[in-house]
Amino acid sequence: MNRLAHHQGIHKFFTMLGLALYFSKPVMKHLVHIVDAMITKGFSGTLTDLHHGS
């Protein structure tokens, strides 16, 4: 899987929490992108923020 450097840290954190046991790989990928978009831009609660961040 081709991940950005800051995505690896988020993914490691999710696997440390044990989320990989409950979610499939595509779902984990989506979660990483959502969290990355929220952290990068500053999340104001709209889906537009997530769209611009990913």
C-alpha cells in the first residue's frame, strides 16, 4: 500500500488501538484519510472540509 509518511503514524495508532480487528483494510484506509483531513486543515464540522483535505 502506498502511504504518505504522516498516514503511517495514524495507521500505527489505529492498529495499536486494535481497530484492525474490527474494520477491513478499505475502511481503515478511509478512516486514516478522514483523520488526516481533519488534522491538516482544521475541522469545522462540514463534509466540504473532508473533501478538500483528501
